[in-house]
Amino acid sequence: MNPLDILNFWYTPPMSEHWFSSTPEIDAEIREKFESVWEKAAEGKLDAWKETAEGCLALCIVLDQFPLNMFRGEAKSFSTEQQAVAVCKYAVEKGLDQQLPIERRTFLYMPLMHSEHLADQDESVRLFEASKLENNIKFAHHHREIVRQYGRFPHRNAILGRGSTQAEIDYLNSPQAFTG
């Protein structure tokens, strides 16, 4: 398995049609095909992929997106999120993000949008705006405002075994609630 295998899978229908509307079948397919790749990436065994822009993008998909599918509803789904954030930051620092087509930067920057650290959220907004990724800018702002207000994503509390504040409970019970 190499970065292009990941990118070809992720950016080709039917997968590209289900990025934000997965099905149990797609989740199972990702787990079957890529769980061993995710395990290697989680252990740092694929760090050589960071040498290229495509490799960084593939690592971000493997470490940030795939676990959300493979382990939906489990704490494990967030277990490699900060590794993906580190890959994203490395790619930006080295200018590798600028080597990717603009539309492919979305999933390179996405780990920052998923982070519960406000500084990462600020960087997410900056990068999506700088790349003029209009479809993502409003979501970047939205995610940042949730983290700014609550210090985290309240919809993750139950999955991660965290208690919720009354303000978070009120938010989660509101029509404005973001549930992932």
C-alpha cells in the first residue's frame, strides 16, 4: 500500500460521494481495506510518506478520516487525530500543501478543523480562507466557534466518557447542535 492507493480510493466514486454521508457498508469497507494501514501509520511506520505532498495528504486521510469511519461511535475514532494534526502542520511548514491542487487541500487541513485545540482551529480558518476553499470556510468558522465556546466538541463527550456541562447539554438539545 502506498499514498497513491489511499488517494485513488478516497477521491474516486463511490467514496468521494460519501465523504460526509457514509454508510455502514462504506465504514466496513474502509475498515477491511485500511485498518492495517491505519495501525502502521499510528505506530509511525509510514512516516516516510511525509516526504511528499501526496504522502502527507494520504497520511492525514488515514489518521484523521479513516478512523472516523472504521471506529464510528468509539473513542478510538479520535485516537490518531493529533498525529494527523502534526502531519498537517509539517506539510504546511514545508510548503507541501502548496504543491497540492487547491481542492485536495481540504483533507490535508481537515485535522485542524477536527482538533479541540483553539490554536488549531484558528489555523484551520486561516488555511481554508487563504486557499479560498469556500465550501469549507463556513464549517471551519463553525467548528472554531464551538471550540471557542466550550473548549471542545460537546458531541464527543459521551463517546469519550466525559461529563457534559449544563451549557453543553443545552447546546446538544438545541436545533443548532452539531453532532458530527
